[in-house]
Amino acid sequence: MQTTFTPEQLTDPGTKRANEILRACVHCGFCTATCPTYQVLGDELDSPRGRIYLIKDMLENQRVPDEKTVKHIDRCLSCLACMTTCPSGVHYMHLVDHARAYIEENYKRPLSERALRWALAQILPYPTRFRIALLGAKIARPIGRFLPDPRLRAMIAMAPKQVPPVSKNDDPQTFTAEKPKMRVALMTGCAQRALNTDINDATIRLLTRHGAEVVIPEGQGCCGALTHHMGKERESHATAARNIKAWTKQMDAGGLDAIVINTSGCGTTVKDYGHMFRNDPLAADAARVSAIAMDVSEVLMKLDLPKGEPKNTKVAYHAACSLQHGQQIKTFPKDLLKNAGFTVLEPKDSHLCCGSAGTYNLMQPEISGQLKTRKVQTLEALTPDIIAAGNIGCMMQIGSATDVPIVHTVELLDWATGGPQPPALRADKNATPAVPILR
């Protein structure tokens, strides 16, 4: 693609990077075949190729974003399926992230949208605030369907019926392993700490059982993805910087073999810290962090978990977009589950997004709802005992529309190697397990 940026425009690092990405695009349209929003809406401007044209025009002319451009860019899930499909290696993620930051800086949204985005940015990255908001949503559930704004209805509908108790395992501390093979830091996250504390608990048990000393660093928090995808660079870089400082402190003190991330949406962002901070004084430390950031499945493959006996349990594996497209990790979770003895099934069109995508299901509930329905139908068609996924957002999205229990991959692996049965597989804490007990 030809571009006409001026030398002055290219002095801006973001514009320079956008120019490189735009020039790599050859207009082939392969991306439209795997773009969820294009499949749902059928509008060229709701495909990566269409958005690329809009972004090019907006940036080259340095114009104030118009409502049409903002609408189509807002509709992008950032599922990154287009990057998996693209034969030219167009790094769409960096391009759309820059476009969102440009829009945030130059476009004045309607008051209701500004208020919603501000609220999400001030609540979701902070576990205590998020817990309070979830309790409020629980109280409002009986009147939720009567609210005029579909986004407010979506927020209330997505809130879990029970807010889990705070887990002390998320506090700064070190968990030792009997025969340590490696030392890792576990990113405990933000929203996950409010929505589902079983995941971090299972991760710690699983890692320490198989030889990883686990450190919960002081000072870490939200990865910055939630605000980053809203174009709020100042907020996202501030939270990311705190993580970089917390993790490099551990790297310099006792050394780290990996920074383990069990929420794949966060993993994609942390692995991109090197790019995000490339022109910042923290550039070198950010690159060090990105170099050892790993999804939990990558670390578990290194730990060589023992092979389990075959189990009469069918697991439908949902591949989170941030894992299969953002990090290009496609086989590890399935391999681990199969090795543990589970029968692993994959749904039709497993490359397509479930519609969660961070805050997308809250800001674009109609499109998200259509994608959720499609995803749940393909998963339920497998008649599984359990659905497994590696991202809390996907788990909340899919779990809100199916009666099939959904758990994190690490919960199943923990269970298969001596840990407790995942609570989500029981009707209540004292009930008979909903699926066969592992033997």
C-alpha cells in the first residue's frame, strides 16, 4: 500500500510504525475470511482491510476522526485473527492500537460514552473497586432488563451470581517447591482476582507441585490491556510501568526463569511491553520483561507434567483469540489436557472470537451477543462434560450462555495431578461432582 506521510509526520514514533504497517498491506482481502465482525455485519469497513483504509486516511490527513471512522474502529474486537491469516505479515495490532490512541486524543465522544469508558477504566483494573461494582450489579439484577441502555443491561447480565471471597494467595509472598526446577513470578491480574480466585489458586498448586517456586511480586497489578485497548495510553503505560518495576526487581534480586500469565489477554499485552516502551526510559527493562513473559501452558510444557490415565471426561477446548492469534500458542493447552488423560474436542470455527475481547462485550453488546451465541452453539454441539479455556474473559462470556461447566485449563490439570476438583464442576461446595471423579 502506498502512503504519503510527510517527513515531519514520520518523526512521530507512532506514525512511523503505522506507516511501516500500512506499506506492508497488499489489499489481498484474506483477512476478511477470518474477521468475526465482517462475518456478522458484512460491511467491508468492518473488516481489517476496510479499517486499514480508514486509519490510513485519518492519519495521513491528520484529521479529526469522524463518527463513521470511530464507529468502525470501535467495532474491532482486536481478536487478531487477521494477523494469523495475513500472508504479508501486516501487524494489525500495533496499527489499530495507534489508531485508538489517536482517536482518544482527537475525538470527543458523546457524554454517555465518555462516562462509560471512564467508569470501566476506573473500576475493572482495580480488584477491590470491581468487587464493589459486582455487588452493585448483583443487587440491580432484578431490574436489569428494564434499563434503557443495552450496555448497562450487558454489564448487569455478565456479573456472576456469586462474588468469590478474596484469596490470600494473591498477596505478595513466595510459594516453595519440594524439588525446585525454576523460579517464576505469577501475574495475579486484576479482574480475574475479583471474578474467579480459583484460577490463581490452582496455578500456584500446579506449578509448585511440579517444581516451580512461585513468587507473587509486591507492586504488580493490572497489565494495562483494558485501558490500552480503549486508547488510554497514559493510564495503560502507568500500570504497565509498575509491573515492569515490580518484576525487574525480582529479576535482579533472586532471578526469574519466567513471568507466568494465566490470562491470555494479559499475556499478549505483557509480551508487547518491549514495543510499547521502545521510546521510553524503561525500554531496556520492558524488553527484559517481554523476553521471559510466558503463558502458563508454555511453562507447564517445560515442567514436563506426568502422563495421566485415560478418563471418561470429554473436554471441549475453547481457544482464546489472545492465545491462538495474539501469542500464536495453539497446541500446548490441548497437548497438556490430552497428556493428563482427558478426551479433548475442538468446536467448528475454533479460530473465531467468542465476543468477549476485554470490554467489548460491555461496549458492543449486540455484536458480542451474536458471536457468543455462535460460539456456544459450536461448543455445545460437541456434547462435552466440561468446557476449558485459558482466559477469564472468555470463561465469563461463554459461561453466561451455557449450562456446561466452564473452567480454566490449569484447574483441570491441577485436578488431574492431585489437586481438588474445580469448584465450578460442583453444584455447590458439598455436592456430588457434576462430572466423573478422576481416577
